[in-house]
Amino acid sequence: QVQLMESGGGLVQPGGSLRLSCAASGSIFSINTMGWYRQVPGKEREMVARIVITAGGITHYADSVKGRFTISRDNAKNTVYLQMNSLKPEDTAVYHCHAFVPPNNFWGQGTQVTVSS
């Protein structure tokens, strides 16, 4: 079992920045991949960014956030971060932290990010 605790969401103006944090606890040494997904009402949850821990930290990003968002990991704190810059109104969503421990998926409760003037 893995528990995920997110923080860092909020309201920001277009062009602004936010950093999300996701602290993992439990069977953290079994985690294959960690990442961030987002969801808006009426749409499917989409992958935003992920880091493959078992593959040397290879990262993947959705095309819509490339060049603006950066995912990183602090091994000592068992925490994954999502630095979000140049935020746009279309980035508004509930952001969920995700951990893949084969064959299981674990999710955080989600944190709201609202980009609005």
C-alpha cells in the first residue's frame, strides 16, 4: 500500500506559477512510476507529467504542458513536485498525484488548481 498526500493547489492569475507537492508513504520502495494527472468535470482524467523511478528518472509530459511544467523528485523526502509556470485558464482542474506499484495504481485525493483573473 502507498499513501499519497498532495498540497500546493490554489488560485493564480494567468501567467503565474504554482508548485504542487505529493508526499508518498507506505511501500515507497516498490513504486515504479509517480506522476500527476488532472481532471475537469465531464472529461476523462489526463496525464500531465510522470517520472519513471525505476528507469533512472525518465520524465514524460503531456504536449499541452511541455516547456511550462516540470516534474521532479526529492528522494530524501519521498516527495514528487510539479512546478507549473506560465499557467493558462485551460490548466484549471483538480490535480491528482499517482503512484504505480505493479500491478496496482494509487491516487491522492486531489488538489484544485484554478487559473483565473
